[in-house]
Amino acid sequence: MIHSEVHIIRNTLVVVKGAGDLATGVIHRLARAGFPVIATELAQPTVVRRTVAFAEAVALGAVTVEEVTACLAASLEAIQTMLVERQVPVVVDPNGTTITQLHPAVLVEATLSKYNSGITMEDAPIVIALGPGYEAGKDVHAVIETNRGHNLGRVYLHGSAEPNTGVPGAIGGYTTERLLRATGAGKLYGVRQIGDLVQAGEQVAVVTSLTNGESPVTASITGILRGLVRD
């Protein structure tokens, strides 16, 4: 019985590179549709919208988003067990070793790095990438548009997604004002929590370094704190 279950898993297995908010949407939809899905992540994920990201499993051990649970997996045996139990294994695997070990039927590049992370159409029978940096028909089999607007979610079987503008999509007339950046390198510590109402000029986080001491990160507009990287 175990052998037949593992055989089924390997024939339909999807590996998703990245477990941030957009990747979580992909993983969630596939899992609810019945596909066994594995997510790979960095040892220190850079996800901002942590409350809706399976990447949080790296720090918390397990996280549930809309009734789908993802758990940190440290071995192939743990991955197998979680897949049979209809959970989403999250593997710390920055080099993509999981892809070569498990030979998935589908590989989805969902890190939104805006550049080719090194995947090719040889990595799986079906290879899909989210956002710019890839050419459908050359680098991957399909590209999904991630830029806000009329073409959001469009599937390209030839060509590429719209280029990265470097400017966040406008909400309420604000674009770059919605994005908070540290003024220098160092360790970041959150002062407020995701979901908090913050006022313009209010401190949201602090960056500490040996050279610059403490540098506050402040909100430039009033609004709800939508995301914040983990300390």
C-alpha cells in the first residue's frame, strides 16, 4: 500500500520554489485540487506578508492558511509522511536538491526574484515561472503574469511577463510610499505587528549595526501594516 501511494505521489508531484504570499496562493490552490505539493525555501525566508505565507513554517514549524497546513520537513521520510497525510512539506533547500531527488511532474518557480534563478525546461516535464525573468518556450514551458492590471494571471506559452517596474502597484494613489526600506545594512527588529494601524512618521522597525547604531524605519503614510519581514 505504501509503495502504491508513493508511486502516485511521484507521478503527480509538484515542487514550488518559494513559499511567499504569491507562492502560497499557488500551493494552496494545487493542494485543494488534490495535488501533492512540496515547497522549498531559504533558511531565512525574506517573505514580507508573513501571515499569509507558508514560508513561516521555517520559523514556526507549522502554519495553516485557509485550512491548508504546511509543515517544516527535515528529511525525505518526513516529506513522504506529510504528503500521504495531505500536508504541504516545506523544505529548507536553497540549492534545489529536492528537485533532483524527487523528480517532480511539475516545477513552479515562484520566488519572484525577477531574474532567472537557474531553472530550465529539463528540470521537470512541466516547468512554470511566475513573473519576469523567464521566456516561455525557451527557459520554461509557461510564464504567469504577476503585474497588476488587465493581464494579471495571464498564461504566456511564448514570450515573457511584463518587465519589473521597480514601483509597487498603486493603492489609494500611493505607490513607493507603501514600501518601507531600511536606510542601511544591519539586523532588523520589528516594533509594530502586521495588522497594526500606524500613523505617518511612526516607527515600524529598527535596524541595528555596529557602525551606525540604531536606525529607525518609519511609515511615510498612515495605514494598516500589511507586511513585515521576520526579525
